[in-house]
Amino acid sequence: MDVEELVGYLPKYAIDVLKERGIKKLFPPQAKIIKDVFKKKNLLLAMPTASGKTLLAEFAMIREIILGGKCLYVVPLKALANEKFEEFSKWGEIGIKVGISTGDFESREEHLANCDIVVTTSEKADSLVRNSARWIRNISCLVIDELHLLDSADRGATLEILLVKMKKINKNLRILGLSATAPNIKEIADWLDATYFVSEWRPVPLFEGILCRNKVEMYKDGEKIFERRSSFVDLVVECLSQGGGVLIFEPTRRNSEITAEKLVEISKKFVSGNDQLSSAILEENDGDLSQKLARCVRFGTAFHHAGLLASQRKIVEKGFRDGKIKIVVSTPTLAAGVNLPARRVIIKSLYRYNGYSRKIKVAEYKQMSGRAGRPGLDEVGESIVVIKSKDRKLVVDKYLGGKVEPITSKLGIETNLRFHTLALICEGHAKDFYELESFFKETFFYKQTKMSLRFELARVVNNLVEWGMVKEDSGLIFPTTLGSMVSGLYIDPLTGYLFYAELRKHMSDIGLLHLICRTPDMERLYIRSGDDWVEEEAFKLRNELSYYPSTFSVEYDIFLAEIKTALCLLDWINEVDENTICKRYSIAPGDLRRILETAEWLAHALSRISEYRGLGRLENLASRIRYGVRDELLPLVKLRGVGRVRARKLFNSGFRTPKDILAKRNLAERILGPKIVENLMDQLDKIR
């Protein structure tokens, strides 16, 4: 079907934009479902990676905007939100305004009221609803990308609750759900009162295979088509020699790094050198991990995992797309994140270790294998799993020829019920217990199980009453000021209770940081062999902590993990070098940034609750965590372009405020350099 045939559904100038993007014809499944895309009915699309789901959603959104509507596009990850924002911004050529919201959970982002399309994460979308962003009520089209993440233990419950809330808020809302894998899509469609469309068509045919004892067997649609002798290294060399790229999945970070370093000897034969890319890797961090990655990138190979900085992951992804990086060795997190296709995908293991060894789900395998084949570049895509002989039949039957597991709701977990029940009461969705139970009867959880959550909800409400977050009176349930604050701050009610109950006046930095690290919202560092020093430090600091359990307590190991994380944060706000922190705590730069981001958010929440309790606002703690400085540097470090290192240099030379830079510009230029000071002048001119 030619895109010109869309005239009547889309304006001519929108079709011209498509042509400029090189889109002249629709794929067969797109053409088959196109009429339903332009109807007002809810629609779910289950189509393989790169088969055109997102473009269909774009068509639906453009049509909606032309008719005066407003669209919300929800993705699971910030990185994916940034990718979609850049992709959709091309519609700015025809006057469509695209916005993005992934930050502060307490902000209403009212400036987005003027946008036609807003890209966000499910958590941020839920926080916008909680904080009564007025423009949310104007959303007429809600697109859920990666709909299968209803099954996610981390994100599924929030996505499920968001869908029910949005249907209640916007009675004429249209929902579009996109997924590469949704085996029980009819069940989800029935829940959402939606039409659904399933296609197995791929723009690049996928061949799946196994590598066992230096023999490759290749299959198409579950049928073996050939076998030949080959090794893992042979598969990599063969693909590179044919001009393709190889994406390799390893089960652990360490394995991904080791494999990438080994494959440098192969990739460097196919690249002329990536000195510029290698240097870019070191711009934000030059620690051991970054140096290792830079060496690999220089010769056309890279590893990719959550321990890297976001900027480094972006460099690797772009380098791979551009063909400058020939091999990427990743942990499975990449499979569910940014779109990064490759000619050949090699999956080194179907096992994961999380306290015990287990085989991955078929859905996870499909996410990885689905990355094989680059549309417009490859005639076929190949996905090959490295296995042992004993697993051969299981892998062929279950993974290559088997079905993906059905999507199941994760809403019944108590922490999820607690988190969302408070919000429902605060938002007015549940003014009594009957309304609360009725709301949960509209969820996917109830659709699947037909289980009443009456007893679980009663226990949750009782906890919220005990914690002072809701009150019951004559059968009515209503939020307290504390409850409304906790819900708006987007923290677990248990976190809010801990802050309210344990906060004391004049707590030391380590006391406050330990309180943050006690909460269920905080990611904690692992206690490893050789971490005896953590126990020693905890004992020294025991009088400054909010609690100190017996060494025989079942809580003691958790307590040590809390202390280790708090000490990491303490080092950071006391200006210990980032690389030194990473070595001391056995973490990567990406881990540190992720921990800091969560800690800053919790420090802000702690400050708000402190103010509510009449203990004063802890104004500086969140800022110190953001910038990694002592109190005295905050006025300087808040200038864009002046980080913790430059701010300390200025302070040690007598600078105390931004105005001092204006007054002593010559000295500032000697310390920072003329170019940096010149770049600061626009900010400084505003405070003259």
C-alpha cells in the first residue's frame, strides 16, 4: 500500500513528511490494519520488532491531533522516552508540538499543556495524575509502548493502575497498546474493550539456531534447514567479514566485559580506528571501567550494561548503528530497552543467576533474538544460542519452537497495593471501602483471577490509618495532610512513615543518609567478602544512627547493606573522587549515578516531611547529593558548567558566590580558563 493512499486520513503535508523520512509504502501488516488505526476504537497491536508498530501509533496520534485531541505516549524507560521524543519531534515540521516528561515526580509539568504529544514513563505519568496536572484531563489518545510489561514485577502494577485511572478520568479516551510479544492479547483486549491485531510478519526474516560442540543448527519457523561446523569465534568473524554487526548477550556484566576485551583482536581487523569515539567515552568519567570501554571502542568492540553512564551507553548505541562499532556485548537489559538491531545475535547463555541458577523465560529469549536483522540493510537476521548438549531438545522445543508465557498481573503484591491504595484515596477514586474494592475490580488482576482483594485491602488501609496517612469516619475513608503529601511525593507509604516516625532534630549527615537507606524505595549496595570495614564503621557511628540492631538479629545483614550505601552517599557529599568511591564500594559509575538519583529524590521527600513535622526544611541535603559537595560549595556549583571539582578550586581561591566571579573575572579565568568563564557570563549577567 502506497502512503499516498492515506490521503483522506492524513493531510498531504503529513504524507510529505513520511516521504522525506523515506517511507513510501506500508508493510503488509500495516496495510492490513490501517483502517482500524484511524477509528476511535481501542486497539492493541502485537507485532514483531521493526514491523512498524510505532509508525501506526504515529498515524493514530497525528489523526487525533488534527481532530483537536492531545496524546500521551508512555514508555517503560527514560532512555526509550528520549529516543521516541527525538523520533516524534520530526513532526514539528507540520506544527505538531512534542514534549517530554521524565523528571521530578512532584512536578505537574504544566508547560506541557501546550504540547500535542507528550512522551513519558509510566511512573511519571502516574505521578502527573497524582499531582493533578490539569492537562492530563485533556488527553484523548493514550499510547502504551511495550504493553507486555504489565507482566513486569517492577513496572507492571503502575502501568495497570494508570490505565484504569486514565479510563476513569477521560471517559472518551482512546487506548493504543503496542507489544512485540503478547500471547494472551485477547484477554488484555477484553479487559480494555479493545480490538486486537496479531502479526508474525517481519521486514527481515528471522532464522534461529543453536551452537553446540562447534556445530551450528539453523531453524526457520521451528523446522531445521541446515547444519554446519562452526565455532563462536567463526560466527563473529563470518558476520563481520560480510559487513554485518554482531550483538552478543552475556548473562553478567563481568562476562560482557571479558568477552568484549577478547573480541577486540577480531574487530580491530575491520575498523580503521575510533579515536574520537574512544575519547568521548572518557569525557564524563575516566575511571578503570571507562578506560576499559574506551580501549574496546577504539578497536570496534564495546560492552553495554547498567554500570555504564547514560552518555557512554548512548555513544556505544550510536556507534553500533553507524557501523563504527562492529560488536556489542551486552547484558539482557539492552533487549528490553533501546532499539538496536544487528545482522547476527548470539545469546551466550539461557541461564540467569539470582541466588540460584534458573533458565530465562521464553519471552526474554524472544526479546533478545528479535533484535536480529536490520531493516533495509539485511536480507535475513540470525539469532544463535550457545548451549550444552543436555539442553539441546529443551532449547529447540521450548525456545525456538515454543510459545511465550502469558502476561500476568503483578498488582496483588502487598507493596504494590499499599503504594497505589493511598494514591486512590488521595485522588478521590475511593471515598469508602466499597469504592476502593470496586476500583480494583476494574483491574487486569481481577480480570485474570476473579479474586477479591478485600482482606488484603483491609490490611493495607489499617496500616495507612496506623501510619497517620488516612482516616476512617462513619464508613468514609479520606486522606490526611501527611497522606496526601506522601502520595504526591511518589514514595512508598512505608518510606513516608519511616521518615515521619524516625526523623529527629539535629541529625548528622550519616544519620539522615542512613534513614534514607532504610526505606523500601532505596536501592542498597551488596555486602561482599572483604567488607568487614563496614561493620567497623557502623559500630563507630552507632550513636548517630536511627537504629543499631544486635549482631544476632535477622536484620543485621540488611542493616550493614544500609550502612554501606549510606557511607557511599556520605563520601559523595564530602567530595570524595568519583573513581575512588567506585573502587571502594565495588560499583560502576552508572550504579553510583542511579543510587544518587534515587537518594536525591528521597532526600527531597525527607525535607518536605521534616518541614511538615515542624523540624525545619533540610534544604541542602538533596542539593548536596545532586552535586556531590559540602554546603559551602552550593552557591558556586549550581552554575551550569561548574562541577564539584571546579567549584572547589574557586572556593579555595577565595570565591564564595557567583558574584565573586564577576568581581574577580581575571582570577577566575586563570583558575578555570577564559573559555569556561566566558560561557558562564550569560548566567552571571542575570544576577548582577
